[in-house]
Amino acid sequence: MRHAERFALNQWLAEYPQNATYDEVFKMVIDGDERVAVWESLAGNPNYVIADVIEETKFSVENMLNNLLYGVALMDKTEEQSREEGAME
């Protein structure tokens, strides 16, 4: 399971089978499987709403991580160019 997937599940679910894949747990949420327990903040919502919140959280974390990695790569490239320009002077 990817980091963003695990984060999203842990953010909204108090309990789920730890050996299941993200897709399996997601289906359990939609099906209302009793092996999945939702944190109190989402309790009482329809299963499709809970699934949407989990998916949106996963998407947001994936974007944040991608932006962070892009920023680090860009910073590394900028530092490398600065060193090369400094060596030329």
C-alpha cells in the first residue's frame, strides 16, 4: 500500500484489515463491511460519502507529495546550475 493510501485510510478509519489492499478496504467501506470502523467524526455518514472523503484525502496527499518532490528536484537543479555558473567565473 502506498503512503498516501495508508494515510487516507488511517485518517478516517479506526479499524480495517491491515493486510488488505487499499482497493479492498475501499470496497469494504462502500459495502459497509463490519470489519471496517469509521472514526467518530465520520460516523453516521452514508458509505459513499465516507469513500469520497477517503479518496479525496488520498488524492490531496498524493498531490502534496508530488509537489514536494518536484520542489526538491527543482531546488537541486537550481543549486547545481548555481555551482556550475560559479565554477565558470
